[in-house]
Amino acid sequence: MSPLALPIAALLGPYLAAFLNALLPSLGRPLLLACSLSSAGLGLKAILSSSPQLLAWLGPLGVQLAIDPLAGWFLLLDGLVFGAVVLDGWSRPQRASQLTLMLVLLGGLGGAAVVTDLISLYVTLEVISIAAFLLILSETDTNLWIGLRYLLIGNTAMTLYLVGAALLYAQTESFGLSEAAALPLCAGHVFLLIGLFTKGGLFLNGFWLPATHAAAAAPISALLSGSVVTAGVIPLVRFSLLNEALALRIGTVGLASALLGVIAGLICTDVKRLLAWSTLSQMGLLVLMPASAGLFGLAHGLAKAALFLSCRQLPTRALDHWNLGHCRPDQRLAFWLAPLSLAGLPPLIGSLAKTGTPSLAGPWLAPPAQPDRDSGDRGVRPSLEPGRNNACTWRSDPSDRRRRPGVVGGSGAAAGAVMAAPAPARLPHLPAVALQVALARREPGGRPAAPSTAAAKTPGSNRRSQHRPSFCA
Amino acid sequence: MAAIRLLELLILLTALIGFCGLLLRKNLIQKVLAMDVLGSAVVALFVLLAARTGLRSPILPTGDQLLSQSLLQNADPIPQAVILTAIVIGLSIQALLLVVISRLSAVDPCLEPESFEE
């Protein structure tokens, strides 16, 4: 048996399982679970192996797949998210067609993680797009327009992407990602990036994302927000790693996306929409630090999928009536652990993703050729500087400070350290703050928070301004 | 070469027209038709790309003696093969869109997006 048999089986398995599931619907759930386990296993193997595995078909003009650590992280993420969704829905009745679509979606996502040329990427992204569209429509009839919009926008973006691929082919005579990235910046890149920004839900191109992710049913939202959206981001990360000029442009859009997601998240009143805006901002952060994008994507996808799946337990989606009183303790735990992981609390996986991964985990986390590329030219990657952990605790708990002004004195020094830090170093915490603020607007006794967002914020900002002198001192 | 350049400009203009139609038209059917114009322009772009090296269909002749000469005038087969896939995908997506639109027409026969927004 050749060493390539396992990767091929893991990548091809979901499609075969989808056919099998159409014939024998009772096998659907075990098949989906097995496929997600094999995807996660392939991902783990790729992360732990020292050299990337290359599969080439049909000679130099054919298709080449690269199972490298970056792809490994996303394969692991897909496997875990799909496994969680199928286990979550094990006791509920589920239509066989839905499981078939999920299997196709898993196959497409696995393909999107490992492809290395523009056209295979186009095909896998379209497969993902169609499967996700049908999944959105499979739940209820009210989502017709949302699903239609998703497919219309996605297909237009991919058509522009094809224009970009054609323009690049005219110059390089090749559809390879590395050849396209080797060119100096040109019109083809712009079309390509517009398409990928739209698929990855970044900045203004991602405005379709919150409504779509909020309108879908809980398991579908978990799939969309946890792993589907990363399919458009992986090629952007690959471009960033290959080309400095492109990395700068992509990083700028990512930063804008991070800010936009936070600001929009602060003013929205629906919990699923808030989570979707947070996805938009986290995708921005993900392209901002290509060297640790894999672990960051894994941390975000797991936390976001857990949050979307937990949202099903809530009596209402309105944040003004936020109340976890009905939930069991283990469900409440999920509601606390996942946002804390997104915020980067130290023992959780989110903090690993944020605290300079290469130093923590050895050479297999970062691509060996470009260990610190992004920190050099933009200086926005979070680093292990003193005071950063203080920044973390201070940033992730703004509501405490608002409710109990006495705490402010104790954390004053930490806050001062944050204020003194250069502005870009603080930026990665913003989405976490948004989530924390929104989730912590619940008063201690389980009473609903103040009725309107504006009313809830005004007293807080007053108090903050009263204590401003102590920060500066 | 000038002819190819001119054709390329015209094709990109067609793509622009399709894109503008997609943005500016209110009716959903018209939006899908505009998307089709955009897609057709992309197909034409790939065909033009393939024609840069020659106009003959890239099929090997049976006689060996003609091989070296005819290769020079053959069209580039790679963009043609690629766009064949894209045509199929575009067609299936349009079919899906039209199915959903026909179901949406029960809500609003005028098919204006505003009436579907919450």
C-alpha cells in the first residue's frame, strides 16, 4: 500500500459516502462521523509530519495537492466541527438529504484546504457554495431569499475570480497558486482577491455574511461559521505567505474587517448576528497573521461552532433578554468557555493561537521558510511582550469594571500598561471584547440587562470617563 | 496582436456591463440574466486566451509528419478544458437560482428584493 493511499481515501471518502448515503440512508450518521474522523486524522498527521506531502496527478499540467501543516489545521478543524454537529444532532430526526449535503460539503472543504492551483480552488469553492446553499434551504422555507442571495453573491464573486485567473494565466501560462503569487501586483490579482474576500467574508465584501449565518438553523450556522467561511480564507493565507506585497494588501483589508466586525457587533441586538459579526472580524485577524493562521482558525472555528450550537438552548435570541437560567450547567459552561477561548484566556486553545505560536510549538506550526514575515512589515502580530497578559485580563473583563468601580483601582496599573502599548498590539483583542461586552451585559442576579443598547452603554461610558484620570496616573 | 487586444477590451466591457446590470437591476430574473452575461463574457475571455497560440482545435492529427507543423497553430487546450468545467458549474448554479426564484414568485410576483428583506 502506497503512503498516498490514506490521504486520497480521506479526501475522496466523503464523496463516496455521499453516494452511499443516497442509496442507504440509515448509514448516514455513522458515515459522516467516520468521514469527519478521517479528515481530522489526516489533518493531525499533516500537522505532525515534518515535510509536506505532495500529490501530483497527470504530470506537470495536472492537478497537484499539497497536504502541508496549514492545510492540516483546517482539515482538523473541518473534521472536529462536522463531528460535533453530527453528534449534536444524533438524537434528533434528520433528513437523509441533509446528511448527503453535509458529506459533499466536507469533501469540498477538504479539497479547498489542499489544492494548489486556481482552477481546482474554483471548483472546490463552487462545490462548497452549492452544498451550503442547499443546506441553508433544507431547513425552513423562510430562508429562501437569504439562500438565493448567498448563491448569487458567491457565484458573482467566483466569476470575477475566474476573470482574475484568466488575466494571470495570460502572463504566467499556468494556473498554479505559487506562479500567480510570484508576479508583481497586477489587475489579475485584484479580481482574484475580490472573489476571495467575498467568499471569506472580509470587510465590505463580507456584508452578506451576518444575515446568512444568523438566518440558518443552528447546526448549519455552526458549519457555515466554523469551517465553511475558512475555505475562502485559506488561499488568502497562502498568498500572504508567498508574496510580501499581497500580504500587505490582504492584511490591510483584514484589519479593516476586524474593526468593522467589532463595531457592528457592538450595536447589534441579536445573539446569532453578534456571533456572525464576530466571525467577520476573526477572519480579518486570521489573514492578518498568516504564520499562525492554522491554529487561529482552529481555535476560532471550534469556539464559534460551540457557540452557535449552544444558541439553540436559548429561549430568545434577543440580547436584551439574555438569560442562561434555563440552561443546564454543562450548557452554561460551553457559553463561558467558548468566548473565553476566543478572547484568549491562557489555558484555552485561543490563547495558544494568539501568543506567538512559533515559540510555543516548534517548527511545524510556522512554515519554515517564512517564520516571522508578517511581524516584520506590519508589526501587528501579537507578541509575547511583558504586560500583554495584563492586557488580556483587562480587556476581556470590561463589564466587571463597569459594574464595580472599586475594581478599577486594582487593575489601574495593567490598564496603564495597555494604554502605553502601541496601538496595533491592542487590536487583536477587540473582537473578544465585543463578545465579552455583549455576553456580560447580563446583571449578576440573572435579571435582564437594560432594555436598549444605548441606555446600557451611556452609564458605563460616563463611569469610564470619571475614572480616566486614574488610568493616566 | 491588435485584434486580440481589441477583442479582450470588448470582452471585459461585456463583463462590466453584466456586472453593472447585476448591481443596478431590481428584478431578480434580470439580475440572473445579467449574471449570465457576466459568465458568458468570462467564457469568451478564456476562449480568446486559448486562441492566442492558434485557432485550430487542439486535436492531434493522425499522420506523424504533420505533427510538428500543426502544433504551432493549435489553440491552447488548457483554458478550453478549464472553462468547460466553469460552464457546467455556472449552468447548474443558474438552474438552482431559477428554481428558488420561481418559488419566491409566490411571495412577490414582481420579484423585487426589497419585498423579501425582513
